[in-house]
Amino acid sequence: MLNELKITSVQNPSVKHVCKLRERRDREQEQLTLLEGYRELTRGLEYGMEILECFYCPEMFLGENEFPLLEKMSAAGAKVAEVTTHVLEKMAYRDRPEGLIAIARMKKHSLADLKVVPGGLYLVAEAVEKPGNLGSILRSADAAGVDGLIICNKCTDIYNPNVIRASTGALFCVPLAEATTEETVAWLKQHNIKSLAATPHTDKIYTEIDMTQGIAIIVGTEQHGLTDQWLKAADINIRIPMLGKIDSLNVATAATILLYEAARQRKWNTKA
């Protein structure tokens, strides 16, 4: 059963709590994050996110499936409360709210929990700064069927609401780990996973490298690229040819190109 009480004031403690969780410091301190919109909530619930509270505004719904979703969350133990339009707008971080926003508990992601797949495909993202880029990387990782994404020396938290939004919920289903560069290098070597570092400073073109074995593609930030530590630790340095005046691609774009080359070489079938 849904809560019949309606929150009408932006001064309500629950509303203030949601607004507080926009800040990274508060999210990390409480180990809570925000999910907003039907798709994010559906995928979060499907892949085991613990949703603690959900606030909804029927006037903003885009379809007819929101109420069944609310019933599922309520049955799973979430507190569900209706709010007025102006309250939802206060809580939302999207420009065009869809009438649903929830508080969920973060999950821990360690290398110890990351599954080692024989001949697997992994992606390592070092020091990605922009939430939108990290979200896009997650989306591409899911699309290419990676066996694991390792976030090294993180600059943005993976549970930033904008990461979740840009990933379209892929954050919840891609196998993840957060680790330092040292820990990741050791993990890859321990499990005989060959590392391919993306950099413009090499003569090896990415299409000329065998990606059918167990590999980890390593990408860094646009501004600085990969650190010397990764360039020295990697088994092979590879580059994407640049035919124009610019010498590098957006990190999410580069990751997508490299992942799909690995998928092409592995001859994975696309879903119909």
C-alpha cells in the first residue's frame, strides 16, 4: 500500500535530506545516492539496489507504469510518499523531472569481488573527471558486454546522480571495481590479463592488436591521458588514428571504439 500522506512543503525533513544528497561529501558520508526517473528506478530495483525512500508526483508521470513500480518498491520495503509538483521540482536534479526520485543505498565495489573470466574483456578508466563521461563509459561497457570495469584513482564518485543518468542505469548491471593503479596492475598480472593502454604516443594501431585473448583496455582523461605509471606498466600501448588537427578523442568515445573493436574480433553476435 502506498502512503496516503502527501508532502506539500519544501521544508519537510525528507525533502531537505534529498537536496542534501546532491553533494558528494554527504553521499559518501551516508553511503546513499539519488535515483531519478522511471528507467533508473526500474533498473536499480531489478539489479538489487536497496531503495530506502521514493517520492512521486503523478502529475509529472510520462506513462502508465509508474504506479506498478511504486507498488514493487513498497513491497520491497521502501517508504513511498506522494509530493506536490513544486516539492518534486525542488528535489529533482534534472531539468525535466519525470515525477520519481528515490534514495538508495550505495554498493561496495572491490577488486576482490570482481569475477575473473577466462579470456575476458575488461576496461580500466583512470581518473575520469566528468560524470557524463563516466556514465557514457558505463553505457558502452554494458553494450559491449565487458566482464568488468575498474575505476582507478577516481576523480568523481560513481554514484553521482549525473553518472547514473548518463549511464541510463548501466551502473547497476556492469560488474564494477574501484581500486588504485597499483592494485589494478597487480590484479591484472595475477590473472594473466594483458593490458592495452590507449595513447597517441605509439606506432601500434588498435586494429592490429589481438583482442581475442584476456585483455584490459586502459583509458585516461582527455587533458592528460594516462599516467606514466600506466604507460610503463601496460603490456602494449595502442592508438586510435587521428586524421584531423586534434590529437585525442573524448575518453568515452575512445573507450567505445576500442571496446567495439574487441567485440568485432571476438565475433560476438548483436542482439536482434
